[in-house]
Amino acid sequence: MEENTNTKNDMNTLIGNTLRIGVFTACIIALIGGIWYVVSTSGTALPDYKVFYKGDESYTTFEGIFKSVFAMSAAGWVQLGVVVLMLTPVTRVVLSLVDFSIQRDWLYVVITGIVLLIIVMNSLVGVG
């Protein structure tokens, strides 16, 4: 019984650390990108924030975000920080699914699986 409690505490610690590290990492990425953006655009014309793309750099798709990050675009780094922030709770759901599977708590496996499916469907096709 004590081994099961230790495993549960270890998984709770892992999930908690994942959330903390994910949020901290997302904030650092977005902060660096934001400072870089402000410094690189200061003194220029005001940007049009109604449009989320500039030329062929799209900040609304994963491909566009990663292309802009590799092109060293400050706005791309800010968007990467947002993506990391959005993926943090999804990672928590995945870890919870693994934890419930290890515990053989099939009701919560099904519920967590449905939640994960809804998140993935909403992210990929906008259903829901």
C-alpha cells in the first residue's frame, strides 16, 4: 500500500512540476520575444494588429510559427511562448491519463481520454 502511495505522490509531483516548468518556460520565451519585438520595432511605423501575418510569415499555424522562429522573428518567438503555454495543460491531461492507467482506474481513464479527445478535436478541426 505504501508503494502505491509513493507512486501516486511521485506522479502528482511530476504533474505539478510539469505545470510549473511549462508556465515558466512559456513566460520566459514570450518575455524574451516581447522585449526583442519592442526593441526591434521602436521608432518605426505602428504595426497593424488586425492582421496576424506579414508577407508569407503566418503566426496562426504551427508551421508558420516554427518557420518564423527559425527565421529569428521576434513575433514568432512570442507566438511560440503562447503555444508552449497552451500545450502545458494538455501535457497535464496526458500525464493524468498515464497515471490513471497505471492505477487501473478505468472510469477516470475513460473520462480523461474523452477530455483529451475533445481538446485534440478542438485544436485540429475546431469541433465542439
